[in-house]
Amino acid sequence: MANARKVHVKSFGCQMNVYDSNRMADTLAPAGFAEAAGPEGADLVILNTCNIREKAADKVYSEIGRLRVMKEEAAREGRQMLIAVAGCVAQAEGREIMRRAGAVDLVVGSQNYHRLPEMIARAARGEKVIDTEFPVEDKFDALAAPKREEIAKRGIAAFVTVQEGCDKFCTFCVVPYTRGAEISRPVEKIADEVARLADAGVREVTLIGQNVNAYHGADGGGAPATLGQLLRRLARVPGIARLRYTTSHPNDMDDDLIAAHADLPELMPYVHLPVQSGADRILAAMNRKHTRQHYLDVVARLRAARPDLAFSSDFIVGFPGETAQDFEDTLSLVDAVGYAGAYTFAYSPRPGTPAADIEDQVPPEEKTERLYRLQALIARQQRDFNAAFVGKTVPILLEKAGRLPGQLVGKTPYLQAVQVMAPAALIGTVVPVAITSLGTNTLFGELAGGAAAPLLAEAGA
Ligand code: SAH
Ligand code: SF4
Ligand code: F3S
């Protein structure tokens, strides 16, 4: 379309936030919006915000400040540039955003993206539009599916939201307030989406949800299905080589899902299983509803089902009342599990959550010190985990062109990036690769088998 309007969507949050950004762009395509890589010259900029920690939430206001300048410039040139705020900050403090930031035209909560075309039309007429209600209709049904070319552009590995929201109410977390109650999409709708992705060249699908293993979507007959059953169904979709899911809660790790890890070769042996803390006192204060021992038992059951399984996790240090001993318990849990990687966070008080009101906040210097110690331990474990692959032959899903000419980059089952000399025709296939060395953030390897030799010689490697 020669005179299509341009929309730029910027994601600040988790994978579900990124998924939503794509679906917003897909929904606006039939309304005549083409996706732009940056805000320059865009007719509409959507900031898809994250509220999980203070730093994430603050980014929104500095970004709006930058966009305001562009908006004023556009107005001088006689163009209209609309600014929309979406996502979890919009959901939590939509009215506050409108009050604080006059440049914002439109605020859309995390469950209302399907209403965007109509909201934008109103905003374009000069109305300030805000919609942060939790609607009765299903936003997934109302959102447009991406076109085949769009899917292909987004790559070999795709994310699909299967579950949204959270009923767990950990005392530190905003998600139950910004995403609402847990809902699951029906099995066959997900299977259709995955089949469409596979048809457009996607080979790896990660099922996402705030508590993805609490999944209980309806199966073909209307009965609730487990995540294990969903995975078994999706493993049958032609073209799908790899399945993953994230993020899991330890309490929702049922026997069926554990069995799926033993049964399904498509299900990758890498599980993100947040624990947050290794101290029972703190786990109780966090309202995690599991103990240290329960978590360790879940890890052991998963490893028994699939011995090559590796784990990553999320940790919060400096939760209110966390003592030096509690923190040592976290370090010892990390030692006991042995992680392939983890995300570590200093506790950030979030307005409206119960933990923010606890008097006994840990001093910032102490939080930072604990964060560094934990990060150093995890970095060591991660390095050891990666180093152990050197000399092994590993199945790699080749995803795209690498750093050097003739090089492709792919992923191991454990999401490690691997650089390998290989012809572009192999993109989208799983090939055996002999890992030869370990760089800072990536592994290097050679195609295992006869085809590799002339190629490597040609590329001068
Ligand atoms: N549903 C997932 C993850 C939710 S948010 C779970 O149950 O674990 C992702 C991560 O952000 C959390 O696992 C937690 O480690 C971190 N996080 C959430 N709220 C936080 C806060 N107030 N301060 C610091 N980290 C936080
Ligand atoms: Fe937040 Fe806890 Fe729900 Fe995870 S389980 S989204 S940490 S409330
Ligand atoms: Fe952030 Fe919302 Fe995701 S708060 S982490 S974007 S669910």
C-alpha cells in the first residue's frame, strides 16, 4: 500500500508482552497500518509497557518525553503522530498516565488490544481515549492472525500465548493486577495457530503464559486439558521440531507434564522454573505456597523423567525481612540444583502489592551486594554448563545468518547460541553439530558429517 499509515510498536516487557506487540501490529494491518522499525515518521507509536519492577515502569515516562518532541515536530510539519500506551503500566495506572503525560492520546489495557482500531479512530479525531476494563469477550478470538509473510519475517522460533493472568498473588508481584485472573485458550485454537506458524516456516514454538503449567484450556470435547496434553497434541503438528513452555510455577508441575518430558522428543529438556528464594521463611512471606524441599523434589522428579534436563530460574534478593542466613539458603539451593542460567533481581517494591507495605525493607547496598554474590555463583554455573558441551555433538536448529559470511546461528536444546559454517539452505533444519569451542556468549561448532569439510574450506575457516 503506497500511502499506508505507519505504526511502531515498542515492547518493554516479557515474552507475552512481545507476543502482544506482534498481535497489535497484526490487528492494525487490516486497518491500513504498516509496521515500522522505529518511531521516526510513524503515524502511531505504541509503547507496550512493563510494570514488574520500578525501573521498567519508569522507562515509560522517559520514552514518552522523547516521543513528545517528535510529536511536536510532526505537528509543525502538518502531520499527526498519535502516542498510545499499552501493556501492564497502562493497565495499572492508565488514568495517572493520561494526567502526567499530556502527549499521550490513548491508553489501552492488557486485555483490550482487539479494540485498538476503533480506539485509534477516536483518538485521531482529537479525543483522549482510555480503556483498561477487563472485557467479557475473548481478546484472542478478536485479534487478527498474522499474515504468512509476517510470520516468516519473525523467524524460525515463535512464541504462542496459551495461558494468561495469574491467581497466585505472590506478595511482591503486580501480574495478578495487571493481567487479571488466569485464563487458558482452547487446545484446538492453539493447535490451529501452531499449524499456521509451521506452514509459514516456524520450526520451534514456545508456549507462553504467566503460569503456563496452570494451563487448563478446553480440549476438543470441552473437557479441561493439561499442559502435558496440549504438548502431546502440538507435537503432532507437521513441521514442528521443537516445543518449549515458559514460565512454570513449581506447584503446577504435575505428573502428566513430567511424563511428557520423558515421552516427547520434541519437548526440549530445558525448563525455566522460578524459585525466587531458597529460604522457607521468605518463601512463606512471598506467599509462594511451596517450600525449598518441595521445589527440590520437583527438580528431582523432572530429572528422573529426563536425565539430561537442565534448569533456569528467577531469583529475588533482598525481599523485605531477608536475613544474611536466608540469603545463604538461597545460595545453597543454587548449589544443590546447579543451574544452566538464571535471572536475578533486587527486590523492587511495587505500589499496591502487600510486600511494599512491610516495614523491614533490606537496605539498597545490602541488596546490591547479595545480588552480585548470587550473580557470580550463577555465572560460574552457567560457564561450567556451557563448557561441558565442547567436544560433544549436539542437535542444532539453524535459525538465521550468523556474524560472518557463510556462517549460520542456531540453538541447542538448551537455548545456547551456536555459530556454525553451513549453507543457508539448512536454515530451519535440525542438524548435528560438533561443538569446538566456547566464546563469551556463544558456542562455536562444525557440521558433523561429510558435508562440513568443503564448506569450511571455502569459507576460509
Ligand atoms: N510467573 C512467573 C514470573 C513472573 S515475573 C513466576 O511465577 O515466577 C518474572 C520475574 O520477575 C519473577 O519470577 C520475579 O523473579 C521477578 N519479579 C517480580 N516482581 C518483582 C519485584 N517486585 N521485584 C523484583 N523482582 C520481581
Ligand atoms: Fe507473579 Fe507469583 Fe503469579 Fe508468578 S506466580 S506471576 S511471581 S504472582
Ligand atoms: Fe511486565 Fe506485564 Fe510481562 S508486568 S513481565 S509485561 S506480564
